[in-house]
Amino acid sequence: MPSENAKAVARDIIATVRKGEKVNKGKILRKHGYSKSMSEHPNKVTETDSFKAEINPIVKAMEKERQAILAALPTKRKGASYRDLVDAADKLTKNIQLLTGGKTSNEKVSFGWEE
């Protein structure tokens, strides 16, 4: 049975991302009636089928746009500057990671040749 609360959380997160604001999943969960303990573990909601059903269409659209931008980088997409394209790809990547529960912070990247 679909959870209307999980769907509402997903819609609220999408709206927050669209505004360019920082997403506080715990706060959004509490706003939609979840307990404090659930808000401290938002993945219990964000991993539900109801949440994913709301998020996936947006993520798919973002991934499609990101791929078009990345493909157009060498030739520039619709007259956009290279800097604007890179910025758009970066923002889309972060928003996709945010919406799907991926890491959004800077992580050390190891190339295998460092000491």
C-alpha cells in the first residue's frame, strides 16, 4: 500500500531542490508527521517504493538533461558557454545524488598512484 506521507516527503524535497535551497530531510520528515526517531534515519522513508515512485521521474529527466549537456560539451549546447554547461552538469549531478540518496559531499578521490 503506497504511503501518502512518503510521497509528500518526496514532493517537498523536490520543491526544495527546485528552489535551490538546502534539503534537510529530517526536518521535512517531521513536517509530514514522522517521529523524531524516523527523522534521524531518513533512509527508512527515502528507500520506500512510494518515495522512489515520486522521485524517479524527476531523476530520470535530470539524468537525460545531464547526458545531453555532457555530450554537448565539446560543441556547446544551444550556444551556451562551456562554463555554463559545466555548472549545469555539476548541479544536475548533485541534485541527482541528493534525490537518490547518493553522496553529495566532497570525498577524497584516489587515483591509485598517490603515495
